[in-house]
Amino acid sequence: MSRRKDGGIEMVSKLPWQAGLVLGAAGYVAMRYGLAWCMTTFGGPTGQALGSSLDDGAYAPAAWLLLIACWLAALISYLDSRRRHRLLASQTGLRSLSAMDWREFEMLVGEAFRRQGYKVREIGLGGADGGIDLILHKDSATILVQCKQWRTKLVDVRVVREMYGLLMHHRADAVKIVAIGHYTDDAQRFVHGKPIELISGEALLAMVRECQAATRQPKHA
């Protein structure tokens, strides 16, 4: 499964936005003051000389760049989380599910699983997915997910066979295929006795509504 590697900002932006703020502040302090202290304390004569130059602010520009990069990633993460929240909250039925583009559909499915306690890794949103759009982790299990936003076309057995092959290749524990429509009879027969779940539009809508209800439910102290 070929996949473009994420850069530093992209990696941090996939963390909760609070983590990006903390990483930026900690990285700034470590680079701006921690390196000089470590070299002066443990580096001997050479380290003391280098530490003295760092005390003069030699690494200050790099420390500021690190802080700005992490906080930029935190902003991206925050805006992204707000978008996902609005996307999930705005769904009213199968028609609204069909109105999304494929990127939004993958984001919605990922957010629905995230609200169910899964750790979600988005593959398809980053480029070539090789048939896998999401990877879920929960209770030491790895689950591969493919999203099909076909409005009229039935998902046939060929798609299911391909995902089963990916399950065996990556030694995953299970597969979930999520579609707005339905699956052919052959596809439903193929998954019998296999760790493959076919999620139709009605089942996805039920997941979304469950997440919406949990969000609206008042929190008790």
C-alpha cells in the first residue's frame, strides 16, 4: 500500500489541537533553554563553550520556528475538528449523506467511528489508498475500512473480495465496507463466516444519529 509520508506539520495536525499547543511550548523551552543547560552541565569544557553560545540566543530563531509550526498545526487540528463536528451534526437523512463529496463522506465515516471509541487513521484523504480509506484501532484489533459513496450503484462482490484480499495481506482483524446504498446478493453471501461487515446507508445513518444524540445529551456531574 503506497502512501505519501506526512511532514512534521501534518503529523502534529493529526493530534488533538491541545497536544499541538503543548508540543510547541515544550519544544520552544527545550530548544531555547534546555540544550544550553544540558551542554553546560554535562558536556565538559567543550559543552560549556557550546552552551555559552546557546545562552546568547543562537538557537532562538529555530525555537521560534518550532513553536510557530506546532501552533499552526494545532490551529489546523482545531479547525479540522470543528469541521467534522459540523459535518456530523448537519446530517438529516440519506439525502444529506448523498449530497457530500467523497472527502466529506470519508471524514463523516471516520468521525462516526471515532465517536464510538475507535482510534482512526485516515488513509484515503492523504492520496492513493489502495482500496483502504480508514484504519481503525480498538482493543488491540486492527480494522480496515473502505467507503463507497455510490448513490445508485450496488456494491458488488468484486469490491468485497478485494477488501478480503487486503485483510489477508495486511493481517488485519476485520474489514468494514461502508456504502450509502446496498450490496448485491453475491456480496452478502461472500461475507458469510468472514470477519467482514457490510454497512449500508441505513446502518450508517443510525450510527450518525446515535452520535448526534450522544452529543446533545446533557452531561451530569
